[in-house]
Amino acid sequence: MVKPVVIVVGADKGGVGKTTVSRTLLDYFSNNEVQTRAFDTESPRGTLKRFHPDVTEIVDMTTTADQMRIFDTLNSGLSVTVIDARAGLLSSALGSLRDIGFLDAARSGQITFAVFHILGPSIASLDEIAETADFMSGAKYFLVKNFINDTQFFQWDQSTYNSYFHRIKYATELTIPKLDAMAYEQVEVASVPFVDFIANKGRRDEPANYSFVLRGYVRHWLANVWSEYDRINLTELTGAKSAARGGEK
């Protein structure tokens, strides 16, 4: 049986584009034919589920019952579980994983565990790194600069950033480039995965009539995002081989 892979995407600050990153991960694994499921912790409304309804459940990760729904089913045959942590929930979610023994299981090699920590532009985000790092023993820790919302990271002094980053020798930096604002808005309106927008498909897999130009912007952007995932050998978490690029389904 394939060893379960759990990826938590989150931040202790809102508005940094964590759900966008979760969506690119689901598209990436789908393109590489990796069986994946997702949990959207923005209960009860959910955002990730709007774009990936077939593989996503909405949960309240602060409750024992929903924690059981996630972690008691890790050996269900789906090799990757993506958890989109609600804004402000990252540290408390990691604390819960410690309390139920999940982090010990990751350290002992029973589970592959990765955290995509979406950073904001302020020094407060750097303080989050120090807090989150305490939970990262035995995990793969990715620090993500997400420019999707035109974030400039202007408040970061490079020497200060380096002093934080180099404390965590096992952390890896990732950069999510900016997507054209009109293209991003049209994908939001369409409420489909990025790969479906590129393929000109609607929510029920029917032919759509999206802009050729905007589809091109999304295709180029998604290929760059996936190149970052290839660079960190993300498919090696699941034993899969990376598929050809291009963003088409």
C-alpha cells in the first residue's frame, strides 16, 4: 500500500492566497495522475470546494469528529490528502496534529507530511515561521511567497528575512508568480479548476467560451507554478513521475 501523503496549506494571516495554492496543487496532482482528495476547513461555507467539488469535503478541523474524518481514513487508497487550513488556523492545526500523535507518525516514517506555509509581506509573517518551525521535525516545510494578489513583500528587510529563514535548514522556498488580474478574475467567475479553464470547459465538463487570451495567460502562469513544483520534486512524495507540462488536461 502506498504510504499516505498529507499536505497542509495555510497561514496565520488571511488574504495571502492559500486556497489558490491549494487549487494549483490539486491540478498538479491530477495532471500527474495522482489520486488526491482535499479538505476545506473554511466551514461551513468553503472556498476550495467551489472549484474542486468532486474531491473536496468541508470540515471543521477544530472538532474531534472532523479530525477523525480526515485522519482515520488516510489508508483509503488515495495517496495524497490536501488540507486547506482556514486563515489563522495553521498553528492551532499543527498543535492538534501533535496532540493526536500525527507528527510522531510522520517522524517515524509512517506518513509523509508536508506544509506549504503561505507568507505575507510583513514581518509578522516571519514571526509565523519561527512558531511553525517548532512542529516541522520530520516534515517537509515549504515557505511560499505568493504574488497572486500583487503582494510586493516590501516590508521585508533581506538580512532580517535571512536570519529567520536560515534558522530552519530543512525549509525550502517556493515562488508563486503573479497571474494577470483579469485572467484570475475570470477563473473566479467561472468557478472551475485552472486546468478546466485552460481546456475551455465549464463546471459540468461542457464546452465553454472563455477568452482565448485569458486562457493563454492562465496556461503560461500555471506552467510556471508547476515548474516550481517540479523543481522541488513534489511528485516524489507519492512515487509518481512528473507528466509533460502545458496545463492541458
